[in-house]
Amino acid sequence: MSQSSPCLWTQLPQSSPSPCDRYKHACCSHDGNVYILGGRESSSLSDFWKYSVVCDEWTELNCSGEAAPEELEEHSMVAHEGFLYVFGGMLDSAYTKRRCPLWVFDIAKQKWVRCQGKTIQSQTPTNRKGHSAVVIGSAMLVYGGFIDIKGSSQEFWSLDLDTMAWTLLTGFQQGSLGPGPRHSHSATAYQDCMYLYGGLKGLREQRDFWEWNSSSHVWNSLKTKSGPSKLIGHSTVVYKDAMLVFGGGESQDAPQNSMWSYSFSSHTWRQVVALPGSTPPGKIHHCWAGLGPSYKPNTGSGSGLGLHTRELEDKTRPFKNKCFPAPLTFLGSEGAIELETFSPDKCHSNRIYSKSSDVNNSNDCWKKKDAQRIVDCLTFENKAFRKQWSGTEEELSDGNIVLHLPDLLLVFGGRPCTRHCPISVWQMTLTDS
């Protein structure tokens, strides 16, 4: 990603069935699907959805039974080796003090399962909201959060996902004491480190940036001359060797639409500008998920796809991913944009056209008429197609399609939201993808 690369934002209309718009929910991606749980509309929600990126379809999953969570908001959800781990976010009551607020969803069986550890523990984290959770190796690291009457917490917990044993890391930290009490911040993992940005320290918004080294158990304060402002309710994700930060605001009522990129190699920030005419709305307490090879987690645990990827290196890729500036000469007097989302029964494509004559009629397409004339427009193409296997034409399997997904970053919901309408979904694509 070059220092001058802009990005393209596109709104993706959602058809029925789909979840209602919401904020303070949680989401994560796994094998080409995005899972969304709970959040808040006019009240706390308990619904659970799966979004297939390839098919552009929503499926509501079961979220009932003794092993399933109840209504949750400002919780966390991470994926690891075929399971989703949900933590925190319960409505405060005396009941929350009697159990560890952790739930596990078996993706293969599509059901919630009990998450008992191998040993009975005397110390486990209590319910909280607005905390962060990331996976490094086989551990889920949970930082901070707002704990009922206590307010912002600086507790730092590690859950061993092999044994389901909790360890309080707060007393093991070396050097700096770290970020201190914090909630409504963001955290993401890169290699063997966790990176934490902003949030609320009590009632004060922050813009500090921290690195936790899981090997040495040391916090480092990362001080830079530039970067985002004070932020709460924002989101972060790792893209290649950089961390992307989007949205949030300096207060609950001031959502922003800016995006920043932090380079792990040069230790510098840059603001990622949107192409003219593709500006997203300001969002706070949203969530986002990255799909495709550039968003693969690089946390030392491996994704299980390395060997499969090498085996397919010499085969034709089912997706072509093109995203490059096109000169103004391609625009007619009436510019037009066509977005064709993935379709399971025909050639999958996602195209932004810069020429009116290129726009064809399609039942799977939505068109934006009277598109704004701009100095530079963008041509973007993602296409899956059939290929010849041993001289016979064979439909690509879902696994191969998912393996070769183009780089996509999807933003789901957030405030402001429209009540009762389908969830707001935006796609962001960097021009050098």
C-alpha cells in the first residue's frame, strides 16, 4: 500500500432476509463468512446471523438454548480453529456475578457448545462491556472494559483456547504499566504483538497507542508525530503489514468517517483518502471484517491454508482482482456506476464501471445513475469463473472460491443507524489491491 493510494467505498444494498441495523454489536470472519451477534437497536438484541460474501446472502442462526448467550452489547467475538468465542456484554444484574460470560459456537456443527475447562478455576473474569479481544497463537487476550459500578478496568486476561484456562496478566507485566483503565478502545494482533488504540480512560477520551509483546510480556508506548485524533467506538484491522483504523469519534455524538493506516515497518501513520464521490458516512460503534489474503491473521498460529495455497499456485485463480485509476476520457457525459455482487449460480463479479456504455442489464446489479463526474474514476473488478479441469468443465467448489477471495473490507452497522431497515453494509477497497 503506497503512501498515496486512495480507497473506494461502495454501499452494498441488502435484500431480505437480513438483520436490522444496529450498533455496539460484534462480528468476525471465518472461511468467507461474516458472523454478527447481538448489539443494540432500540434495545439490546440477541439475534445471530451469518453473511456469505460469495453468495451475498444472510442466514439467521440459532441463538437459543442453555449454551447460547442472551442479549449482548459491547461484547467481543473472535474466531479460532473452527470455533467462535464470545465474551462479555451481558446486561448488568446479580446473575452476571455468578458466571464467566463466555460462550463458544462450533462453526462446523452450527451450534453453541459448553465451554468447560479441564480444571475448575477459582479466578475468572467478570462481565464487562467495551473491552477488546484478540487471538495470538492459541490464546485469546482480553483487555479492559467497563465493569458495572467499578467503571473502566485495566484487567488484562489471557484465555488458553486449548485448555480453556484463564490467566490474569495484569500482575505479570514488565516495564511500563501499560494503557491503564480503558474501555471503548480498539485492539488488533500482528505477529506476536497486540496493538491498542484510544478509548475512554474513565470519562476522558484518549489517543494513545500501545504495543503488547506476548513473548516478553512488555508494554511499549508508541509515540508518533501524526495519527488519528482522540477516538472511541472505532475499529481496527490488520491489512498486509499495516493497521487500518476507521470511524469512531471524539464523543458518542460525533461519528467520523476518516480512515488511517499505521505501517508496522516504518512506524508511521498516514490518512487514507477516499476517492471523490465514494465517501462513506461517519460511523461509531460499528464493526468490520476483512476477507481475502491480505487480511489473513498473522499471529503465529497459522491459518491452516498455507499448504493448500501452495498446491494451487500454478492453477488458474478463480478470482481476478483489479483496482486501478482510469482517466476521465472513459467517462461519458452521463457517468454511471454498476455494482454486481457475488452470485452463486453464475459468474461472480464485483465491478465498478467508468463508462455508461459498459453498463448492462442484470437482475443482480444495482445502478447508480447520475454519478458524479470526477477527475479520476476507478475501475475495479473481482471475477470468479469456471475453469478446465483435465479437459472437462467443472464448477468451482466453495472452498476454492473462498480460498481465492479478493481483498474485501466490509463495515457493518454503527451509529447513526436507521431503525428497522436492513443493516448498513459498506465495502472498502484499496486501489493497490
